Amino acid sequence: MNLLLVIIIGLLYTAGLYMMMRRSFVKVIIGLILLSHAANMLIFTVGRITKGNPAFLNKDGAIFEPFSDPLPQALILTAIVIGFGVQAFAIVLFKRAYQTAGTDDLDEMKKTDED
Amino acid sequence: MLFAALSGFIFVLLIPIINKYAKNSVGWIASIFPLALTVYFISFYTNVIDKGNSILESTSWVPSLGINLSFYLDGLSLTFSLIITVVGFVVFLYAGSYMKNYDSLGKFYIYIILFMSSMIGLVLSDNIITMFVFWELTSITSYLLIGFNHEKETARNSALQALLITGGGGLALLAGLIILSGISGSMSISSLASMNDILTEHRLYAPAALLILIGAFTKSAQFPFHFWLPNAMEAPTPVSAYLHSATMVKAGIYLIARMNPSLGGTELWNYTIMFVGAVTMLFTAVLSFKQTDLKKLLAYSTLSVLGTLTMLIGIGSDLAIKAFMIYLIAHALYKATLFLTAGMIDHSTGTRNIEELQGLRKVMPITAAIAILASLSKMGIIPLIGFVGKETVYAATIEYTNFGFLFITLAIAANIFVVYITMTVGFKPFFGKFRKTPKTPHELPFRMWFGPMLLAFGGLTLGIFSSFIIGKLINNTELGIITAKLNIPVKLWHGFTLELMLSFITVLLGILLFWKRNQLLKYVDNISFIDEITPSYHYQKLFNGTLKLAKLQSRILQNGFLRYYIMVIIISTIILGGTTLFSLGEMDYTGIIEMPGFEEIIIAIVMMTATYMTVRAKTRLAAIVAVGVIGYSIALIYIMYGAPDLAMTQFAIETLTVILFVLVIYRLPGYLPFSSTARRIRDFIIAGAGGLLMSLISIIILSNPLSSELKNYFAKNSYAIAKGKNIVNVILVDFRALDTMGEITVLAVAAIGVFALLKLRKGADEK
């Protein structure tokens, strides 16, 4: 599975970066979402995936080997939530920008001054 | 001494209050401060001058780094401190009257008190880092004071120029000082003095010495950095008198003198100082010839004197050190006075142009008397202190015969111009027939002439009693410039010596030069290439070039198109990351190749298809649905590899994002293709290279063994310490709780932002 994950990471990064270089604001936001997926998968993969038990203790406080590493999971959990904050903000920002500028084209929004 | 050095930083807090309730007397009140410090420093007379002790006081500041607030008082620092406080008193008093029409007089006193305290701190500091901090503070306050009339463009430019040059030199100085403390393991200047052998024989001696000298040369406006000083004449005249003749510009010379025992005695040190000083002395004196502005003329003569002082330390004989001390004191007394009288003339007549000024002696008799007294000292006429100074400078250069008669010739040539400047500044405005000036001239109030008069008479008194006062200072104290004590008596009258004859010739030739000025100027005017060989021309070219480069790179890198910013980031990451990857060499990648299971292959295929769909989708809705599919697939991967918490979060967040997205964009028209195919291909190649890099990085990480101490630590302690059985949750809320708190803050900020954006109505701020 590692190899597949590596390929998926590369693909997600490619798609994310490509979308971020578009002129359409919506595409840039989609690129942002893809990039955060890519980064999460990267952390998950290089933190070593383990087919087995989640990092739970039983009621005696013991653990079943093999279990997955909890640290990358904690990092990713934080990243997912923060990523959502950024995405939500970007989406609403886009809404406002579209209402104000009347366009989805970032090149049209380049100038800060009103004509 | 700690209090003396830092009291100004406290006193300055009172200035806004004084300025508010007693605006007209802020000058009077502020001048009490330097007066009190003068008394304080004079109280060391018995201990430092009579008994010849030196005093070291130390308070720890950052002990872990060896940085202490230690202050050291010996003959050299006491002399400098007294120059700073006495001239400070005169200038403070004078400025209250001279600048009474300025609205921002309070601000002026804040700056200049800060400067004075920094300058005292600089000359008293024994710790090199503390000294450097004060050194930089003087550069900053000098910047603020030169640009005091900031509505003038020339003032702003001159201030920036002075800051860039002295600040750049300050960086060199810091590097030099760090090397020095690295070699010696000590940060105390007084203890460095006993390590001359260790320092000068070290292989890093040359860079350290040269860096420190660059710092000193920029600060003291030595060739080729001299040009900032005449430009600094944009400052109000009290500032020019105080910072740019009596005190700050001497900081560099102070530093050279202070470092002389620890770094001196080598050919590199002495010859560099000697020749830089000599070149400055003559070159700047000659440059003065074309000037017509009173203050610029004085600035060039200050430069010439600074060069002479530097040269004297370079010569380094006992006689030269003696000449250095006398000339230092003499110059502070007469030059500050002349600057102040130039300011009085300017204030009274409305012009500083020397061509327009003559015959003022009847309207301004007091000013005339003060200016002439100071001028006599400057020209080296007996019995003023300037006479003793110049005689000893000549004696020291005559005695030094390493380069034949080179230095005495240079010194005489420079001094002829100094006499010329003095005639122009000190005599010409007062004699001859009166000419109409922009303002009707009048005599000035007590507050303006009292201080300069004090200094001018100081020059006379010190001249007549030079053998007692200065003789004792030079021979009895630990001077700190050389390790041994001097033993050369100071006399006003040496009899009919060679120096006296040379002095006489100097004055005669200087007067002749003044007499024939107009004829000579005709020849000089034809020489225009001089402007192109001066360092200031190259400074300007460099400065403009830097600005152009900055504009060019902003135009390329900060062009306002988001995609180019991203492109620059991706490409630089690829180049930097790629070169690092290549330098790793061959690696074993076999560990990561294993046969994936059926369900894994299915998920991978779904994800790849969804990614392709996202990029190629024709409508926004399709793209968002495809993104949702990717997100859910990732959640499945999390489930398969023992991360149920992640899977739950991913599901919830993905759903929310998709809903939010759909709500916002549902009513928008379809995608419009903005980019050409060629651009898309280019972007795809760049993005593909970025993706490939990330894949390679993950392969490399995966093929190296991972030893996660933390995994077992958390498993062992999650229940034992934090009483939680879901380890991921325990990490979030307990082990790394502060991170989670930060995360919540980010979310809160984002939520406020979203709320504000939604509430914002178009045109709301226009009402």
C-alpha cells in the first residue's frame, strides 16, 4: 500500500498545485483543499501506516500490538480542523469578492483601487 | 556611574510633561541635566586626575551571555564625558532660544537627551556589547536629529545617508567585536588591554582589526566615508555643533584610542590608521575651498581635524598621544563655539552664505567677539589652547620620521586650509562694509551668547593654564590609549622653535589663500571631474542602483498575480529540495514495494479518478463533488489503518465543506476557461514536478528506518499519567493541550472573519 499512497500523494500535490495556479478563484480554493488533503496523506504515510488496532487502551490500561502511531494522527486531526477553518474563510471571502467585483477572475481583482 | 549613564533615559520621560506646562522654559530646565552631570564628573577630579586611579563598576545585565553593564572611568573616558556634558549644557541652553519658534521643541529635547545619554554610555562602557548598544543608539538619535526638519527632502535624504553609512559601519564593528571576544574569551575592554600579544598574534587578528576600524572610520567620517558629514549639516545648528563636531563624530576616534592598547602596535593597525587619517585630513581640507555655506565650511574643517586626530593615534608616539589629547579638547571648545556663532549669524541675518555676509561687527558685537576668540584658538594663536594643540601636533609629526617629511608636509598643507576656513567663517562676516541681508540683523539674547562665550573663554583659560590643568590630565591619569603613563610636561611657550616657525608660516599662507580666494576659485571652477571621483558620487550610484534592483525584483516577484507567487514558491522548492535529494546519492527503495490488497487498489483507483475529475470538471458543482469523493476516500484510508478518530473528523469536515461550497456557489454561472492551452501545459509541468518531488521525499523517508520513541511513551503514559484510554484524544487534550488551544484560537479567528464578511454590506463605509 505504501507505494500506492506515495503515488496518491504525488497526484494530490500535482492537482492541488495546478489548481492553485488557475485564474478562477473557485479553482484556487479547490486547489487549497487538495493541498491540505495531500499534506495530511503525506504526514500519515511517512508516520508509518500500520494495519492493525487503533491506538486505544483496553480497560486495564494495556494495548493490543500492533497498534498505529497516535502522534501523526493527533497532528493530522489538528491539521484537518485548521484546514477547514481556512477553507471556510476562503469560501466566504470568495462569495464577498464575487459580489463586489462581479467576477471569478483573479486577474480582474488584482487592482485594489476602484476605477 | 550606572546612574549617570542611564539617568538620561529616565529624565527624558519628564520632557513631555515639562513641555506641556512650561513650553517656554523647557530649554532652561533641560539644561540643568547636563550641568548636573558635569558637576558629577568633576567630582571624580581627585580620584581620577589627582591620584591617577581608574574606576570600574559593574552590574550584571545578561550574565549568561557575559553581557554586563560595566562602566569604566579613566583619563580618556573622563575627558570625553566632560566634553559631552559641558558642550551639552551649552547646546541645550542655546537651543531653547535658537529653536523657540519650532512647534516640536519638546521632541528635539527628547532626541538630544537620548543622544547625550547614549554618548555617555558609549564612552563609559567597559563591556563591548554594552558599548555597541550605545554606539548604535547614537547612530539612531543622530538619524532622528539630522532629519529633524523632516518636511525637507534634503534633510530626510541626508539623515538616511548618515544612518546607512554609520549603521553599515556598526554592523562591521559588531562582527569585529564578536571575533575579538571569540579570540580572547573576554568582553571587558579593560581586560582586553592586557592581552595585546594574544590578540595580535591570532590568525583572525587582521579581519577583526579591520572590521573594527571600518566601524570607527564610518562613525568618525574618515575617507572614503567622509561625505555624510557635510550633508548632515541639514540638521538644526545646535545639533551640528553638538553631534557633528564635538561629540558623536569623535566616537570612532574614541574607539580607536580605546582599542589601541589591545589591538595596536602592529604595522597593519598603525599604518592603516595613520594613512586613512592623513588622507582625510588633507583631502577634506582641500574640498572646503569651493564651499560658501558657513556650516559646510565648518563641517569640512571638522573632517580635517578628525583626520588629524586619527593620524595622531596611528603615529602613536608619546608626543603624538599628548598632541591627540590637547587637540581633542581644543577642537571641542572652538568648533562647537564657531558652529553656534554661525547659527547666531544665520538666526539674525537669515543667511549662511558667506558671500552675503560682511560688516556685522557693529550690529552683533558680542557674537563677533566670541567668534573671533574661538577663531584665534582654531588658527593656533598664542595664548589659546588651539595654539598649544597645533604646536604639539607639529612637534609630533616632525619627530615621526618613518616616511621622511611626508606627514609634517601634509599637516601644514591641511592647516593652511583650516586657517583659510577660519578666516572665512570667523572674520569675514564681521569686517568690512555692511551689506544688506535677508533679515535685519540684531544682537541675540543672553541665552544664545552665554554658552558660546563660556566655551570660547574656556579655550583661553585652558590655554593660559594649560600646564596645570591639561598637563596633569595627560601625565597623571591612566589615559587608556597606551598602557604606560605619559611623562611630557605641557607648556604654553616653548621658546622660538621650529614648530613655532611652521605655525607662523601656516597662518601667513592661510591668510594669503583667503586674500586670493576669488582669483584661485576661477581655476578651481574649471576642474569639474572632481565630483566624479569623490566617494559620494559612487555612494549615490550604489544607492540608486540598489533601489532600481529592488524595484526590478519586486516587479518580477511581487507582480500581483497569485499564480506567479505560487510558481516562484514551487520552483524554488523544487530547485532547493531537488539538489538536496540528488546529493543524497543511491538509496535502497525495495522496502516500500509490496503487493497491495484488493480493497486498497479499489480506493486508489477511485481517488485517482476523482482527482482527474476535479481538475477537468466543466462545472463547479462537478468539481466539488469530485473533491468530496477524494475526502471520503481519505476517510476510508484512515479507517483501514487504525485511525477511527481521523476518519470521523474527515467525514464530518468533508460534508461541511461540500455543503458550504454548494450553498455559496450554487447560483453562480458556469466555469469560464481563462487560460490558454499552452499556459495549462506549462502549469501542469510545474505542478507535476512539485508533486514528483513530494513523492520522492516520501519514498526517501519511508526507506529510512523510523524509531518512534514517542509512540511507546504515549502508549505507556496515556493512562498512567493522563487517565485516558484513547491515546490520540489524550495527546490532543492533555500532552499537547496548548497546541489544541492554538487550534481553537485559529478557528475562532476564522469564524469571526467569516461572520464579519457575511455581515459586511457593500458601501457600508461610504455612508
